[in-house]
Amino acid sequence: MLDRRRFLKTAGAVGAAAIASPALDALGATNEHLASLTTGGLGPAPKQLTGKLTVAFFGASDIVKAWTPIFNGFRQLHPKVDLTLVPIPGATWSDYADSAILQMAGGRQFDVLEAAVNIQRLFISKNVIQPLDAYIARDKAELASYFADENPQFLHWNKTLISKGGPTYYLPGDYNAYCAWVNTKMFQDAGVPVPSNGWTWKDLMAAGAKISAPGKYLIHVDPNDMFFIQPWTLTNGGTLLNADWSRSTMATPRTIEAVKFAQSLCAKGYSPKPGGAFDDTTEFASDNLAIFGCGMWLNPSIKAAGAASKVKIVQWPRNRTSGTSVGWNAYPVVKSSKNKEVAWAFTKYLASNKAVTNIAQTGQSTPGRKKLFYKYAPTAAPEKGIENLWTAVASATPVPSPDAADAINALMIKTMTQIYSSTDDPTPLLQSLDKQVNALLKKG
């Protein structure tokens, strides 16, 4: 899924039983919608699948290794399919997407592409993936449990933000919602109340005065992606882009105020400043970091470091309102695939009970299906407050991912790194950033 750390460091149905589901309404798959869907001339699903299937994944080989139980489940279901997983490293999701597209242009065959929300619109705009509506219509009974249980927010955003009301290209899958992972020991040792949902920026700042010291930090304020930056603006009633990602809001008063607050945490020494090596897991386990922001992706390393027992996960501190970032993964069928039925079978499989159960049990990504989340996530991720990774979605906003997201994110990182590294008024830099981002959005 949307493995934010890996993305920065590698080199994060429509059947009768589901018709009444809120998730289906969010997708637009009402009775009327279903009646309008056709199989587009597709024949019945093959009873036995054969042939080659090549799937591109973002990351190094260790990422593929971590997902081995999921892939082996597909092999057991379809033993005559020759499944090959191709890891594609990169500094960002955009690097991965560009590399995959270039490899296909050079003749490399991929049948399925891993696609976090960051690059989903990019793949659509480049015309490299296959609309799925005909397959969904044909296989609605098989997909019924998925649509009945998948978080309706993801299905809604998939239809409105990603497809913009057009064809369906993705089945949303695993996800990450950004929450605060709190080192309860450091708070208790400093005599500071351990945060709970509803805590505020004021509470955060007060804790910094008692917890921070040379070599010890209250929080890691990370400038290295819009996913990390956005929660500060949202909890102040601001945004980075408007609701449909068509216009920048980076120079609005509430967004500027939020950036100033995050900047002040660096200026006071409550957060390490940008630059240099700072590993959240290592510093947290060593009691040198009291809070880091994360979804599920650092759970395996936190457990491996023996630090899970002192974690409490809470929602992001608020000023005017609750809010945070969320992103989700999907596995689209490549339009040029010579074996689309097998590719579609893999996409369906990753939405199935079996696959989502395996994903939940790995504990490195959050399953998008509610029943399976609550059944398996607390065991796979034993940290206190793990349920907040699900409940936070209700007040979350997708990480802005328009067609030009890669260029916008690069500008954002450069600007925020400069702001967090200084004590100068960030307003002029944010005003300049706002103009540049609007130019990119206008250009497409």
C-alpha cells in the first residue's frame, strides 16, 4: 500500500447482497448505475487461467518479499499462471511511475501496476490503464463482499477525485491514515499527560518545553511530502489545494498560520531541522523522539525494535478542527496487457477476503475493509490506539494528487525545507509557491 517511508527511502461488488451498502452508493453503483453498466462484449470469466502475469511494484526487493504470503495465495488459486513480480525502486512514487511508463514504451510488458493515490491520475492521463466497469459488471457477485465492506470514503474519492465521474480504473485497497505515534514513556518520565484524541496545538507546544532537550525531540516535523505537511493545514481549517485539486490554497491565511506553527516547532528545537539523517524508529525506540507521524507502515520496524509496548496512537493535534492526510493503494490492469483476464483476476484477488486477510496479518499496511481491519489489525499491530488508523479516515482529506502532483510535490518539499530551516516569515515563500502551483495546475 501507500508506504510513505518506503517511497522516500527505497533505492505506503456490486451484487444483490451489496446493493444497499453505503459503499456502493459512494461508488455510484446503485441499482440504476448497475443497470447502465454492460460487460462491453466480454465473455464469461474463464474457468481456468493460464499464461504469464507480470506485476510492477514500487520499492526494492524487500518490499516484494514482505508481500510473499499475498502473492503465494494467488499462486495457490491459479497454479497455471506464471506470476512474476518486478520491484521498481525510486525516490518518489512519481519516479516509479515514470520508470514503469518508460519501460513499457521500450517494450517491457507489465500486466498490473501498483498505484498509490499519488500517481493514479497520472496513469489515467497517460492512457496506460484499462477501465474496469465491464469487468465489474460481469463479476458483480464475486465482488459483492468487497463493495459491502470496503471503506465508502475510498470508493467515493475513487469516483469523484480520481476518475472525475468517468470510467472506473481502480479498486481501492490498503491505505494509510496519518496519525501521531506517541512515546508514552517519554511523556510519563517528563510528568506530562499522555495525549488523547482531541488534544491541541497548545498541548503539543506545552509538552515541548518539558520533553525537549539537546538530542531529545518532542516531534519530527517532516517537510518531505505533502502527505506530512497537509495535517498541519487541515487541523487549522486550511488546505493545500481546493476540494477538486484545481486551485492552490497555499497562501491563504489559515495555511500560512499553520506553516508558521510547524516552523516554530523547529525553531524552538522541539523538532530536528531538515537535513541530515534522522530515523524515526531508531530515535523513538531510544527515547530520543516523543512523537512521529505515520500510518501503518512503520509498525513492523517499531515491533522489531521492541518499542510497540510504549506506543499510543492518537489523532493529529488540532487547532480549529480535526483533520489529517490519507492515501490508498490500488492495482490497475494495464491497457496493453496481452492477458487482461489474468491481470483482472489478480486485481480482484487483492480485493478478496483471502488477500485482504493476508495484508492485514502482515501488519505493514492498513486493510481498507472494516471487518477485516478490526479482526486482524489489533493483533498484527499491537500498539495501543491502533483503531485510530481506521477512525481517522472520517475526518481525513486525500493527499492532493492532481495530474501535476509530482512537480507540485517537488516544489512543496523545496519550499517547506527552506521554511523549516529558518525563522524568517514564510509568507513570501508561500505566496511564490502558490503562484507556481497554480501555473502547474492550469497547465495540467
